[in-house]
Amino acid sequence: MQINSFFAGNLQLGEGIYYDQRHNHVWWVDILERRVYRSSTDGSDLQVWQTPELVGFVLPHPDGVRYWLGLKSGPHAAFLRDQQPPELERLDTVDTDSPQIRVNDGSLSADGQSLFVTTMDMEVKHPLGRVLCYSQQGKATELSTNFLISNGPAVSATDQVIYVAESEGHAGRQKGVYQIELNAATPIEMLLIEWPFGGSPDGVSMDASGTLWIGEYGTNCIRQFTTQGSLLRTIELPALNVTKVASVGNQLYVTSAADGISDDQRRQFPMTGHVLVLDGVE
């Protein structure tokens, strides 16, 4: 397995890495810098869009033309044309009652028609984070509440189960990864993966074989688990604050965050803030 820099930037909070099979593009965001990035899978044809708010994710819209953007105040549908500002249409507002709430991460249903969104308390003090599901028309269904930082989510191939991380943990919800079953009248939730490791579970994604990949913020690790919660392996990277993984064949694309790292940490983990690509992953 080889580990290389795919995008040698200085992402302050790189997140939301996603492979768009429609156009063979890799997408990611820098939440704090309010930027959306896109490139070909070989790293060429880089495009960057500036957004008016913090942005947590970018995902293909089911109309085949636009993209869903997870802006701070709520999800939007957007035209992202090369060399032009985003053209935005609001889907929902999530921060009306509490301005410290923001959209954090997102994922698509297996058929690409629905959008799953996680939210968080930017002050990391109150369990205001939720897990929501949106139809293409913007109808929202609340699936879970009581998160400080809800992250992920990963969606099963049947859309019957989603996997969501509580990145911080509090008295009412343990840090770890939760499984939420959606095939009942009321979603059934359980703690699937406790988190005894040094960092925090960040973005959760699922690969083609049905295993979960989890970035670990605060360390240089990504971890692979079965959907029964068993740890399969840990991969150490030359980057700190690893946030999310996108699996494409025998490659992994991984985002990281440079926010708050010291000079000593930069010397020890020189690809912090980069998008990394791992080749030859079996």
C-alpha cells in the first residue's frame, strides 16, 4: 500500500470527501475556509468554489445537474459551474432556534434520491445535534437527537440502517458510533462501536464490501470496522486530524485538518491539511 498526497493544500478543516461516479470526480470541502473543491481522480482539473457560509459537505443532487451543499444554516441545492459562483436554492433552515447550530456532514441514500444530514452545536456545550433525512422536495424527517457533534453518516445499501458518530460524548450520549435502524415505525438506535481510542470518531463512510471506514480526529488514524462493530484494521497516516474516507476500488481518499496544529506536529505529520490517497488497499 502506498500513501501519497492527492491535494497538497493547507485545509483548515478538510471534510466531506466523496467520489462522484457520474463524472469520475472527487469532491471535498474546507469547512472553516468555506470552500468546495473538485478534481479528477488523478488530481487534475482542480476547481474551487467559495460559499457564503461554513460548508460541511457536497453531494450529487438526484436531478443529475445540481449538487447538495451542507451550508451552516441548512442544506441547499446548488449549480456549481466552472469559474462561476454557486447558484443556491435553500432546502431547509436548521439554526432558527439556536444560531450556534450548524450542518456538519451528510450522505446520500443508496438510490441517491434522499439526503441524510447531521448537525452539531458549534460551542460543543449542548446536545442540540440531530440526524435528519430529506426528500428531494425538501421534506425533513427527524431520525435522532441529543448529539453534541453528530457525524457521518454512512448509509447501508438497503437504506434500512445508518451509522452516525457522536464525536464528543456527554452525559446523555456516549462517544462512539451508533446504529440506527429505519425499518420500524420509530427508528431503533443502539451504540455499535464504543471509542476507547485516543481521538474522536469523525466522518463515517461505507465501502463497496459493506465495511465502515471512520476517520479519527485528533490522531493520524483511519479505522475499518464490520457493521457488527468489530475492528478490522487501523491505518496510520502522515497527517493529523483525519476526518473522512472515500473508498474507490482499491484506493482510499482521505481528508484531514490543519486547524490548531503546532509547528512540531507539522514536522511530524507533514501531510496534515492535505487530501491523501492510499493505493493498493485490499
